[in-house]
Amino acid sequence: MSQFENAVTLDMSCTERELWRWLDELIARLYPMRQREQSLAEFQVDGGLARIHWEPLPDRVIALVRLKRLAVSIGFEAGVPGAERDEFVRQFRLHTLRGGG
């Protein structure tokens, strides 16, 4: 089994269903999905694999509003170059960014 080095952990306000939609419809168009399991997806990047893993966090409560949250970790196999890691994380953030303000 491959060892993955964690690159970034994000606190995301989304449901697991929303995250899967983003992974299937957006990220998988840029990077071929190699594995899909409960709370885990792996994508082919230059030099190896990127792994996205998540787990539920307590809801964020603002007055009467409750927002679902996930702790999303992005990790890479040791052979993935730094530039490829940065680009994958950049694309993930661009494709999952939610508007505000």
C-alpha cells in the first residue's frame, strides 16, 4: 500500500453528496479517478496519485442556520513533484470555491 503525505487539510462547508458531485463532475475531468471508496477518492497526477479523504465535522451554527461541514485532506504519493501537488490543490480549490460576500 502506498504512503501518502498530507499536503493540506480544509474545513469545507458542504455535504458529502456535494463533494462527490464536484469530484465526479469537475476534478475527474482534469485528473483520471483511480479509486473511489466511502470518504476517499484517488486521482492520477504526474508522478503518482493524489488522495482526497474526508470526515464529517460538527455542523457550523450561525443563529438559526446550520451548515454541514467536512474536514477534507489532500495527500500525495511521495513521487509526485511539488509543482504537480500545487496545481492539483489549486484546481481543487478553484472548482470547489463557493461565493460569498
